[in-house]
Amino acid sequence: MSSDLSGMPIGNLTSQFFANLYLNEFDYFVKHKLWAKYYIRYVDDFVILHESKEQLEVWKRCIDNFLKNKLKIELHPQKSRIIRLSQGIDFLGFRNFWQHTLLRKRNIQTMRKRVSAYKEREICFGQLFNSFKGWQAYAKWANTYKIQENFKRQIINLLWNRI
């Protein structure tokens, strides 16, 4: 089961801190009441792994009730779903599979748009460089060596053609 909680404003460090503090009771519930062995949560995103779809469906109903009644929040209706691990779990901006991790397509498209904006002279090199370095720091956590090298070559070629 992969889920996101709706109604939790996440944007800065204090929001993240308070989300973790607020959801501590949820962590306890999942680990010590449901006895979910494979539970991962980062701020308002969480994943629970189990081999039984039926067990996950039971837990999802229990979690939904707990969140509504105890914490006055709800599971995000579009993001809370039970899927096979082979489909990849969408978690923290990555598609996580058993053996590898990929970036979401929209993260790659965003970087393509930045390169295109530089090519069209809509942004300066400093803006492109800063975007690329931030994207690269994020992308390194996935299997992205080839796409990173491709972007580097594109940026170097664009810069070289402007000289």
C-alpha cells in the first residue's frame, strides 16, 4: 500500500517537523497495533509492504478509520492504493522497484524544459547551472547515470555553441 495524507500543509522545515510530531501516534498504531513489519514513512508519505493483498485491504480500512477518528485527517483518495511491488512504488518522487529506482518522468521533463529555456535564451546559464546541480543532487539517488550524462553533454554543447 502506498499513500499520501491529504490536508497536511508541507512546505518548510517546521511543517515537516510538526508533521512528524503529529504522525508519531500514527507510527505507533501501524507498528504496534497493526504489527506491520515493513512500514516506511517520510513526513506525509508512507508505504506498507505485505505479501497479502487482503491483509493490506484490512489495514487500509483500519488506517483510514484511525486517521479520521484520532488525528482528524484522511488518506489522499487518488494516492492511497494497493499495488504490486513489480509495478513500482511511487514514493518521494521516485518509482521504486525491487532491484532499481527510477525518477518520475515529470522530473526528467522539468529538467528538459530548463535546458530548452536556456537554448531559447529565456534563462541565463547561472539559472540553468543551479537547476541542473539541484536536479543532479536529487537524481543521484535513482538509476540515472545515462540521463545525467546526456544532460551534461547537452548543456556543454549549448554553452560551447554560444562561445
